[in-house]
Amino acid sequence: MFDKLFIGAPQWTFAAIAVVVVSALFISRAYSGRLHTKHTGLFVVAGLLKWIALGALAFCLLQPMLESERPRPHANLLGIVLDNSRSMTVRDPQDSKSRGERLADYLHSEMDWQVRVSQDFDVRRYAFDRGLRSLNDLRSTDFSGSASALHQSLQRIASRFDDRPVAGLMLFTDGIATDTDDAEFDWSSLGFPIYPVAPTSSKTLADVTIEQVRTTQTNFEASPVTLAAVIGVDGITDQKIVAQLTDESGKVISERINELTDGQSRVDVEFQFRPEQSGLQFYKLQVFPESQRALFQKGKSKIEGTLVNNSRLVAIQRDQGPYRILYVAGRPNWEFKFIRRALAEDDEVRLIGLLRIAKKEAKFSFRDRGVNSSNPLFSGFDKDEEESAEQYDEPVLVRLGIDEARQLSKGFPQDDEELFGYHGIILDDVDASFFTQEQMLMLRRFVSARGGGLLMLGGLESFGNGGYEHTPLADLMPVYLPRQSTSPNSSARLELSREGWLQPWLRLRQTEAAEQNRIAQMPSFATVNTVSDVKPGASTLALAQGDSQKKPALVVQRFGKGQSAALLVGDLWRWAMHRKQDEEKDLQQLWRQVVRWMIADVPRAVQIDLDVASDSSRPVNIAVTVRDPSYLPLDNATMLLTVTSPGGEPLNLPMLPSAEQPGVYEAAYWPTQDGAYRVAAVATGPDGADIGRDASGWVSESAIAEFQTLRINESLLEQIARQTGGRVLQPEDLDRFARELPNTKVPLMQRHVAPLWHEPWVLALALACLCGEWGIRRFRGLP
């Protein structure tokens, strides 16, 4: 690129002009006699050619110089960066080389374009995948990187090149970045032009990929798991797409076959299944065209560019019990029978019942020497049992389903440690006088601090009729209690509210029509408690339709870390006594789902929380929360954390207390393999006592983001080139680019002066013009 032309010998200016003028006069005089012939135009051309030749020679007398700027040799940096990620291994099934291998063919250091740029620039070579590294020979790359940290790598290069002259950066990549998808990033901030080199690839590369996977565990019976996936289809038509779900042993659990319609690029599939075991389990989802089933089982395909994105591991965490539910009733009733029968079919839930069969009697009574002070209900038993029997001023309680003899031996729990051993509490037709003031405060702490679930059932001695107004439990309830006692007897039919339809644990049928038909067949209920109003923030999920108005029937709310519910119907058992087919089964299923809802979010004494990144750009952060028996944060526990890799090798990780949250211990783990990881945490108190343990896990699949699409990201490459001042190159354009790059503007340039009169083309021009003029004269037979 030449900036200007200047004269080296200006003293010869008048002589050169004189030569041009005199030669013009002599040429005009020589050809003046022939201008009126029929060959006038030919003679004019001959004269001009001779005059141009003499003018060019006269111009050389002035010693014309051409001044230009060229890059200072080896003073400017030129980066060559190669993408070493696994997306570069994609190839067309009809092609023998992958896109990475095709780019590598142009990266031999002895190739002409590299030799040429090495003569003018200081060439630095890099490769990147998860990180950036410097290489002397880019042919040593194997395209096995587990990520494409494109953004981070370019920023690191910019940091290395900071305050140094950079001619540009040649970026050999397919444009698939896994570290971020921020479209607002300003690439011009890097400070130098980038020249992306995109591999040549078929734009219609066929591919079937799992784009999204979502799992949902509901409170339906036996906790079924719903797995929904979105399958992307590109370049494939007139095919059936198979979605197959297998367990860890490879056993096929379920299979869906979807037929593609014209232009369909996405397929939605859904699986609903019940894990056979509790705890952490891993399942594998695979998708493939039906015509490629046999080849896919061998790890091959004739139509797809890669099979890496055709499968996905999914971790299912089904919490392990047993969960303990404390049922407290003010009198024996039918409700406990059906709740106990329902939960007997759930191996994860243990129901412990505390039933009052007689209220306490007054202390004063007439008795003689033959009458003891214990309640006469216990007369006739052994002496030891009579000494431990309830006294006249104590209620008579019956314990059912207890784990040990001393459990609930003194009635309702007396301290936090005993009460907090339960996950949920059901209060059924029991009045407030049954509890002491301290026990009601304990129930409040059980929900707010421990995070347990509390359900109060309706009845003759529940809610306002039970004397709960102005007690700690009144604040806990999701409804305002009436100031005066009201009769709970009223005939009403139940129906779900708008919010209730959105709660899966309240529905027993698969479709809305079937659920409405089930509700319509339910009997009327005779015991519905009346409340003043529903508290702000609480949700009314069911209504009781009476003769005149609708009353709240089921109200729930969050309270601190837990949740409380008020079921204002006191005779739900009538549903099972209706003597219709499956009525009792429906009631049992409903009770199981309600109890599952109560305990769904109850925290444990030791609980693992995982922060797993969507890509492999950062480690997995493991946080373990440890609580003491009163469920207060415990900061002096001893932690044992074990991470088991996909290969089965266990690794013990040290854990440090969090600087921000009490009772939280943290650790970080970098996954080095793709597959299923299991983590187990054991907490020990300062006295050596076992506090608790928890298990969890995650799936590491670095190829998820890397192979989300097989298409070259041309839009990103165009954006990078446009914002930085470069341009997108094709591999076959590298030789021409190497010739043009020294003529572009770079930070460090040097002045270059070339004498024009030394250029061969000047003499060639003069000789060509003279030969042309001589040829015309000889053609016309002139001397």
C-alpha cells in the first residue's frame, strides 16, 4: 500500500518538460502530412504511442520515488489459535476427515502461507478447549477437549498481548462456545482484529440430539417421576425417532416412538415411571432414528455426524425414609383408621399415633383404703403397671405404632429434641387444653425453625371450638379463628378451587374430566368447621359448598421454614364408607399424597446441596448443612465427605466451614470424567456422636453444551470479525491472506521508499510503445 509519490531530482523538471514538448512537436510535424488520409486514426495512435514512450523516459529523468509503509519485520505479534474441543471431531458420514482434521491440514508450519507470515510477524501459536495453552506445533492437537472456552481464551490472549503491538489473530474454530452465550459481549474490547477461519462443512449435516431434559417428582402415590425431554432433529425427514429410557444396568424401562411430520425440527417425549428403590439412581435416555437401531446399538450411524449427543444421563434423587408422622387425636375416631391403613402401604412413612381415650378427671374424689389413686380404667393390672398408670388428673392415652417402649411414655413430647424427631404432625379433634403453653410454643418452633409440616383436621374440638383462639397455635394456622364457638355440623360438598387444581397432590385422576367426575361422586360431609377468614398469603385449595355459601375446606400456607394446613372437614372418613367401588382406595391415596406433601421439603439434620454448572468451566460446589438435635446450626462438627467417580474410585475431600452461613461446610470438586458421580456426607458431633448422614450425586457430561448443535456458528464468527475489524476466511483463502496482510495497517510500521524509474515495468512500457509505433509504420509501409 503506497501512501505518496514524490520526485527525487526536481532540478530536472524543466528539462523533462522540454523533452516532452519538443518530442510532441517533432511527432506532430512528422505525422501532419498523413492526417488527411483514410488511415488518420491509425497514424494518431502511432504518434501517441511514440509520445508516451518518450514521455516515460523523460519522466525517469526526475527520479520518481514511491513511498510506502510496511510492517516492521518480527515487531508485530500474529496469533494463530486452534479450537481443540470435541466438536471439531464432527464429520459428514460421507467424508473421511472431520472438520478439525481438515483445518489441521492447513496448519503445518512449512506451508507457504505460514512461511510468508513468519517472515513479517512474530507468530504465536495457541490451542484452547477448557483452557488456553501455547504450542509450537499445532499438529499435536487431538481434538479431545471437553469444552470450548472461546470467550475466556480470547480474553486471556488479549491479557497476554496487553500493551504489545498485535497485527491480528487467526482463529481456527467452528464457533461453538460452551463458556457463555452472552450476545452482548463487545468483541472490540479485545483491541486487535480477529480473522476467524471456519472449516468447510455441509450445512445440512444430519443430527438427532437431546436438547433439554427435565425431571419432576410429585407427591402422587409412590412418588412417580416424570421425565420430559425435547429432542432436536436436523437434516432428517421421513423417519421415526425412538426415545429409550434405561436404568443403570441397561434394562429398558420404557420406549417412545415418534413419527416426524414435514418440517418438524423438535419432538417432545415424556416418561412417567416409579423407581424401584429409594435413594440416588441414574437413568439413561437415548434417542436415534428407527432405521438406525441396529447400528446405534453398536455405536455407529450412517446418517448422523456424531452420536455423542444422542444420550443423556439423568440423576433421580428419591429421598429415603423412614419419615415419621405423629398423629394426635382427642378421641378415637374413624379418621385414624383410614390414615393408618393408607400409610401402611407406604414403606417410607411411619405413623405413630397418640390417642386420648379419656380426659383427665378432677383430683378430689371419695375413696377408701382399698382404692388407689390411679384411674379406675387401669384397675386389675399388675402392681408395677398400676404405679405407672395415669392418675385421676391425667388423660388416658394410647400409643400406637411406637418404635420403642419409652417413646411418648409421658404423652405429647416434652422437649424440642423429642418433637423434632418427627417430620410431620397431624392434630385431629383435639382441644387446646391438651397441650401446655410450652408444648404449643414447641409446635410453633417445630414448623418455623425445624421446617416440619403441621395439619389440623376439623372436628367438634378443633379450631375455634377447641379453644385455640389467642394461643401460639392460632398464629400458626392459615385461617383466622372465630371468637365464639360455632357448630361444625352442616351438610356440604367438596370442590377444588382454582389454586387447588394446580396442586398435583390433590388430584387422583390423570385428566381434568376424570377428576371432575370423581369429585361429583363424592358424598356430602356433615362436619365442616367455620373460620372468620383466610390469612393473607395463605392459599385456599378446596371449598365446601353448603346450602347458602361456600366455605374454606382446605387452606395451606408457608410458616417460617415449614408449612401448615387446615383441613376444616371433620368427617372425611364418610368418603370411604360410601360403599362405592374404589372409594376407600381413593381416600387412602389422597392421605398418602397429603402426607407426602407435608414432608416433601422438611430439612434433614445433615443435608447436601450441589451447585453443578451446565458446562465444565467451573468445579462442582458441594455444601453440607449440619444441624443439632434442636435444628440449630452446628459449627463444630467433624465432616467426612466421600466422592465416588464414574470409575468407582472413592475420594475423601476436606470440608471447610462457610464464612457466610453458620452450620454450612463447603468443598469443591473438579470432575475429570464424564458420567455419574456419587457423594456421601457423614457428620459427627464434638462428643463423637453420630449426627447424621446424607447422600446425593450429579451427572457430568461435558458434551451437552459442546454438541448441542452440529452447525458451524457462522453468526458468531461474523460478529467477532465485524466488531474487531477483521473478516471471516475460508481455508483456501489463506495464501492470498498471507500476501495481503503485510499491506494492512499494523501498530508498528517502517518507511519504505522504492525508485519508480528502477522498476522493470517502466522500461517495458517505453519499449512496448516504441515497438507498437514501429509496427504500425511498417504495417502501412512507411519509412
